[in-house]
Amino acid sequence: MQKTDLIQSSRDSRQIPWQMAIGYVAIFLLLDWVSFIRPLQGLNITPWSPQSALAIALLLWNRHWLWVVWISLLTAELFVRGVPSDWLVVLTSTTALSLIYAAIAHSLKLKLDQSLALATQLDLSWFTAIVVVGSLLSGVIYISAFSVAGLGVSGSTYEAIARYWIGDAVGLLVLLPVLLVLMDSMRRTALIHTLKNGHCWVITVLTCLLLWTVFGTGGNDHFKYFYLLFLPIVWISAKFGVSGAAFISFVTQLGLILAVQSVPNEDLTVFELQVLMMAISLTGLMIGVVVDERTRTQTQLNSSLRLAAAGQMAASLAHELSQPLTALNNYAQACQILVTQANELPVGRRQQLIDVTQRIVNDVDRAGMVIKRLRDFFRTGSTNLQLVNPTHIVHDAIQVHLRRMETLQLRLEAQIQENLPMVRMDPVQISVVLRNLIDNAIDATSLSNAGNQIIIRAHMHNAELLIEVQDNGPGVDMARLPSLFDAGASDKPGGMGIGLSICRAIVEAHGGRLWFESGERSCFCFTLPTVDVDDGEVTNA
């Protein structure tokens, strides 16, 4: 299950705050009022309708807000366009538009990658197709509702549909990508990074200068220089990807609307300029998606190379350490025998030495098993799945770190749900994941002055086991979030930078997902699918 699915399920179950509903309606009305320019006589069709993007973005965030979208459309008809002459037509058209927006949002949610907004060229193709078809359907239904009631405009119905179609499509293609970027944590981080870069503002200034060149020379022959506006969109998309393309498209659209309002133009000219604006937006998004895909592919390649090197290192370590570990095991067992035969030792001291040597044997066996299982995983991706009680895995991982936490004066709180179901896992590999995350939490908390507490939670969520490792350390730099789980340079002295990458590979090999959540506490979370205990080996590893 995707992380976004978990978040969405949580949001769907929450009651909608009326304050947020009122705030959304107010923003919708403001956006509708600002964009209410050059309305087509009789139908109030404008060449740019960004409020449709706001409605679809809201429904993508939470489908239960459909009624708020309908109220926003109805309120806009009353306060922005004036009191309608036929309430039945308005109620019918606004209800139909609300349902179409809901269908567009549902289609986008089904077809787009939920882990990253506009991640692939296929995503962009689906996004464009759904937006174009949905906008056309909106135009047909809206114009038909007024035509049936005899409230249509003079002239061609097809022209009215075309104008509605372009206005809605441009609003969606320009504003919806910006909203998708803002709704996605990784895209939002990339946008912040883009806005902090000086090149972004150089390109923004260039865009404004080109808009003045196109529209500030007087006359209506704007198409003569309009192609110049492709320069900044190509430049910023090639440099910053989708986040840069979405930002500069929005800036260009605002400049275009201000220009056509300031310079006298025929309505047909404005319509044609909006068609060209749609071409500019699609060009920027296509380049941005390709650039982002190339960057991710390069990062994955580097990560794969580092993981391959780690696999070779694990194989070498397994070979080099097998004999010393075997010898250490034999020495520990020999010590047990000698201690058992040392009758001159007090019984209590003898038993204490036996326990210590047994711990040495157990830890040597565990170390050998970890090296062997990691070597096998790197070689073939294999997992030795067993039905395991996850409570024991969590407790064992905590026990390993207790002495270190006591030394650093850190407090650990374990919140483990009772009667957790059995999980089919490789206990050694999942232990490596959990111990790595706890170790990172200890490192982060020990460097923070905000507190000294680490919380480990294990509970069921949507038929999956969810394990969370929370700390109140300094958190993760926002610039690192997009590549947090990729192999790279480590923040720790002597670290290889592959710990989280290995953890993610192990969790995904088990059919789960590993991610990071920022907030009041930093939190690494991972899920594992649960099974019904009907057969197979059950172990309390």
C-alpha cells in the first residue's frame, strides 16, 4: 500500500472543519472574480478558468469535499456573475460540473503515480488526456444546459463550447500542476529549492521582459513575437524539471492575462493566445518530466552501483569473518566447559560466567547469521520468509540498544499493540532494518537539545503492520528528502551512506514500504503485510 493511500484513508475519516470550508469558498470566489474577464455574452464564459483546477485539487485531497465544490460554484454564479435568470438551469449546470470535477479527480488518482506528482511521461500523457477530455465534457454539458433552456448566446453553439473548453483546459493545465506540486512533499521541496535559486528569478525577469516585448509594442500582431515566450519555459524546465515548469507557466499565464486586459484585443485574439498558452504549458511539462526522469534514473544507477559494491563487500566480509567467528564460538564454548568444571569457584560466580559465555556464543551466531543473510540478499535478493511474531522482533531490537541509550541518558518508550498478528518475514533482515532505524534515531536525539526521548510504535493499520521509529532530533534537511533513501554521502563520520538504501530494499522485498515523515517529531515508518496463520513455520525469533 502506498504512503499516500494511508494518508488519504486517514483524511477521509476526519470530519471536515467548517472553518476550512469557508476559507476554501472565499478563495474560490476570489479566484473566480479575478479571472472573470472578457465573458462571452449570455453564458459568462471566460478565456481562463483557474477555479476548476482549485476544485479538482480539493477533490484529489479529499473526495468528501464535493459538496463544498458545489457550494463554491453556486456562490460564484450569484456573487460574481450576478443573480441568474433561471435557477433551475444554474442548479443543474453547477451540479453537473461538480460531478465532472469529481470524475476528473478520480481518474487522475487512478492513473497517476501516487508517490510523486507527474512522475513519468505516461503520467503526463494521462494527465493531459483526462484534463482535455474532462474540459470538453464540462463545456458540452454546461452549454447544453443553457441551450435547452433557451438561454444560449447568439452565434454558433460549437464556438461557445470551444471557448469554454479552452478556458477550462488552460486553467487546468496551468494551475493544476502548481497545486499538485504544492500537495506533494517531494515536489514541494523541489519547488522551494527552485525558488531559492538565483537562476529561477533571472528566468522570471526574462519572462516579464518578453511579455512586454510581445504586448508592449502596440497593435494586435502579438503572434509575431509570441514564440519568444517558449525560451524561458524551455530554459527553466531543463534546469529545474517539473517544479520549474509549473512555476514559470503560472507566471506566464498571469502576465498574459494582465497584458490582454491592459492592451485592447479582440476576444478571438485572446482565445487564440490562450491556445498558444496551452502549448507553452505542455511544452514545459514535457521537458520537465523528461528531465526529472533522467535525474531519478541517474540517482538510481548510482544507488545500484553503491549497493552492488556493498554486496561485494558483504561477500568478502562473510568469507573473511567466517573463520574468526567460528573460532570465537569454539573458544566461548570451551570457556563454558572450563567454567563448568571449575569446582573451586562459588556457584553464583560460576553461573555468572556461564551466562556471559553463552551470550558470547549467541551474539557470535547472530553476527554470522546477519552477514550470511545480507550476503544472500545482495547476491540474489532472496529472503528466508517465516511466520514471526513481530512483538519479539521489536523487543529484541530494543534490547540491543538499551545499554547505549543508558550511556547517552536517553529514554525509550515502546508502544506495541497487544496481540499483533503473525507476519511472514525474514527475521534477520527485518531486525537489521529496525536496528538501523533505532540507531539513526539515537544518533539524531543525542545531537538535539529539544529532548531525549525515542518512541517505537508497532500497530495494525489498514490490515498491515506499521512500525514507527520517532525521535525529537534536529530532523532531516528538506533538500535531502528527495534522495534520502538513495545511496550517497553519509552524514555520519565513517558512514558509507547506504544504510537507509539497504533498509528500503529489504522492506520492499517483503512487500512493504519505508518512508520518512517530518513534523513535531521525525519519524521513519515502514509497513509489512500480515497473513492468516494457517500453515508454515511459526517462530518467536
